[in-house]
Amino acid sequence: MYSKKNLKGLKTPKEIVIENLSDYIKHFSNDKLKNYIYRGESANYSEIISSALRKKEYPFIKMKDEFKKEIFHKLNKNEHENFLAFSQHHGIPTNLIDFTTSPLIALFFACYGNDSEEVGFVYLLKDDFIDLNEVFFKTEDQNIINLFIENENNIMLDFYKEFIEYENRNPEKFYYYFKNLYEDKKYYLSNKIRLPKYDDKNYKKNVKFNYINEQIYKELICEIENKRYKLDLVVLEYLLELQNFLSRIKEEEIPAWWINCVPNFRYNPILTFERCRNQCGLFIYQAYLSYNEFLYNSKVVSQQRIWPDIVLVIKNKKQILKDLDTIGINEKYIYNDYDSIAKYIKNKY
């Protein structure tokens, strides 16, 4: 394998080696790779991690808050509402991970900016995410996992609505994360509950309900009925178990480094700045918890693992960059600022 995506308990992604631009385009022309989102990286990293979570004690919240104090009064309403994404695109570390809906844009980033690496990588993730745009707009740029634990702004109901749709779209994938949750609770908290085997949704009949927070359960049932949402006790069970698990690892300071029981969250804000539009950009919101572990008094950042379904290994990066330039995918188009346009012209001569 060229990539380092090989971990016990996780499915090893399929690798496809790409030698040239025409070969790359052929893989997308037959629609076999549609319904994915893409991320290009010009070096080989073992994990796909947001810039803010690469260091345990990175003060990215303070950076973002200071950035806000300096420039918030100059921004329009849209940029206010999407300030986390705005910060990301201007170089402030955040827990957002850049993806694109354009395979060619991802290919550019796989080839650009790291001449010391012989190969680049385009990571493909199946487009089956939890869409929490409405939640992000309500919560501005707070940590939604902390809000979920405390059920602030009644966020549990928003989660329930989105998870109902997610489970209907992809019941087997929902089961996968539910099973991971029970396994994580068993590993970290010695929880004895086991999820029945998946059998075309019939497993729901055998789920043993264990509503730990009875008050939130009753309140949610009333709100679900008032909103006339479909009542799915298994989805409700998952959310209440998840809330219990996340709150306990934080309160009991259990060193759980990875959160493997939460689906990927897509964040697709309406952005007015051209750079993001040209890049066909969207984000994965990498869920995380940050707390101090008592025994060794060390910082723990529990983070969601972002794992690709397919990896395209890109060879001949310099030639592919030249070929992309002939069809208008280049530095001046991707970044579209004065410095990048000037750099593109300078390099051309």
C-alpha cells in the first residue's frame, strides 16, 4: 500500500494508482465514483485530521476569538453566520476539514506544493453524512459536542431530526455507529449491554432500551410528538447512550483518544468569498472533546476519526499540474487573490 490507511478494526480503503490526467478522468467518466466528496493531499499522512486538532494543546479557540475581535465589524451578515468557515479560509486553525465536490480540484491539491513527495493522494468519502447546517447556524462557532452533552438550546431535538433521516437513508451505516458506541462503552466504561446483530432492520425488535437520563427522554418524547416527527425509539436510544458516553469520558477524565461512534458531520455553508466557490468547497466538522486526564495530568483531545472509502494514489505530479493548467485548474484560479495571481504569472516566466 502507498497510503498508511491500515488500522485494526477499520476497513482498509481500496487503492487505485493514477499515472496521468486522462487516466484520472476515466475513473470518473463512468459514474462509478460519483456520490463521493474528495480531498487532495500532496504528502502521506496516517490520519486525516483538521488543522486545530493536530496538536493536543493548540490554542485554536483563542486564535479564532482574537481574529473575531480584530475583523468582525468589517464582515457582512453571511460571514458573521459562517465565521468558523471564514476563519478556516483565512488561515486560522479550526476543527473543519476542507473537502470538495470537484475531483479536479482535489487532484490539484494532491499534486501542488510538496515537491519532496513523489506521490500525492486523493481521498474519497462516500457522501452519506449527517447534515447539521441548521445546528451550526444556531450555535455559531461553539463546540457542538459540548452543547450536545448539556443539551443546550435543545440541540438534542435537532440531532434527533437529522439522525432519523440518516437512519432512513442508510440503516446499515447507522447500525455500524450504534454498534461502535456499545463497543466503546464496553471498552471504556465496562458496559455489559450488547447490540443485536444487524438483520435488515429487524435488530430493532431486540434492542434493550436503557434510558439513563429519564428526564431528557420524557422531554424529547413530548417535543417529538409536538413537532410531529416520526418516533424511532432506537434512534432515541442511540442519542441518549451517546450523550451518556461522551459526558462520562469527559467527567471521569477517561483517556479516550478517538471517537469512533459518531457519523461524519457535513458543514456546507453558503459562502460569498470567491476562493471557496472556485474550490467547490465544503467541510467535514471533526467532532472533538477536550479535557485534562487526572492520573497523568495530560491534555486529552478525543476526536472523531475521518476515514476514506477509496484512496487514489497520484504519480507524475509535476506533469499532471501542467496538464491541469491547460484546462484552467491552476494556482490563480484556485486561490484567486492578488498574491496567487502574481505568483502564478511569475512562475510561468
